[in-house]
Amino acid sequence: MGGKITYFFLATVLVLVFGVVAMEGVLLLLTGEPAAMGMGAVAFVLPFLGGWFLWANTRFARDANRLAGELEAEGGLPVDEFVRTPGGRIDRDAADAVFARRQAETEEAPGDWRAWFRLAVAYRDARDTPRARKAMQRAIALHDGKPFPGEPVRTG
């Protein structure tokens, strides 16, 4: 729960900052000086880009949590199955074994969102965030019946 509170607090602060930047952009636009107007235009556009980024990440987190809740209700949520060193770090060989198992599971059932979800968790546990995000995006797309970006659209 603490993570959600922190996220919403920071998102609120970010939206307030976007508002201040947009107001400053408007003030710069109203000066009538070409250089200030250029900076004002850029300052006015930045909150829209940041707002889109915030919205996209919030939607991603919401969808991933929805899938996690569904998988947990089915009893298929992956658990921490790693062997750890005395210092608490994940043993690399154990992580490779878990990852290989998750990858094989996904290759056997490429249309199963559950397999992609578990693969995303394995990527995250291996600290490979870009691949974890892509795998989770694919899991969400498969769950929702939407095409995954970069994948050919099937007809018929």
C-alpha cells in the first residue's frame, strides 16, 4: 500500500509542476519577444508530453496489477523461488534455471498471457527491466485480446 501512496503523491506533485510550467509558458508567450515566445511554446508543450508519459505509465501499472490479481485468484502467481546467498542476493545459477524454465514455458504456449506474465516477473527478478516491460506489455495485450505492437495483425 505504501508504494501506491508514494506513487500518487509523486504523480500529484508532478501534475502541479506541469501546471506551473504551463503557466510560465503562457506568461512567456504573452511577452511578445521572439526568444521568450519560443521558450514559452516549448514550456507549454512539455507538460503535455509529461502528462502523456504519466498517463501511459499509470495505465501500464494498473493493467499489470489487474493481471496479477487475476493470476493470484487462480493460484498461478509466481513466488520467490530463488536460492539466495547469505547476504540476500539471488544466486545467479538459480536465477538462470528459473528464467530458462519460464522461457521454455512461454515458448510452449506463446498465446498464453499467464506464461508471458511469469516471464516478465523472471525478467524483473533478473533486473532486466526493458525486457520485463515488453513481456508484461505482451501479457496485457494477450489478456485483453489486442494486437501487440510490432506484431503482424492476423486476419481470418
